[in-house]
Amino acid sequence: MAGTPKYKVHNEAGTYVASCKEPEACAALLGSIYHNGCVKVEGRIVYRDLNGDSAESYDCVAEAIIRGEHFKWGKSMIRSFGREFCERTYPNLSWDMYDN
């Protein structure tokens, strides 16, 4: 199914180099070609490979990309709607990590 890639990969210098639909593909690019690069979603960095560690485990990097994406989402939800609204709307999530 066609769709716009969500994840943007940037090299160490910050230059855009690729778009991906899955975080696993981003992890593979960072681990094999663009060491010390970063992944952005909607212009915000959700993962930065600081030590070139992305080559160690693509699965761990993909998970970190997803966690970073969710963290940005949670922070913006609290900023936009307030913690009480977020807790009522999404009661199964722990909002402590987003509210600081």
C-alpha cells in the first residue's frame, strides 16, 4: 500500500539522506551506512546514534526510535491538553515520564 514514509534519516552532518516506512529500516541504515546519524519524525529528532552503537542491534535501535516517537507524542499531548485530560483519555498509559 502506498503511503508517505514517516521516518527521515539524516547523516552525521545533519543532511537528509533517506526516508523509511519502518523504524527497522532506519536502524539498518544507521548501523550500516550512516553511523552517528539521527532519525526524525515530523522534523523532531526521535533517535540519535551518538556512539555508532546502532550497528550492535537493529532491534534495539528500532525500539528506541519507537520509544522516542512516543515520548515526543506524550510531551506534546500534555503540553496541548493537560495531564488530567491525558489520564482520562488514555488511562492505561503512565504519564509520569512525559510530565517533567
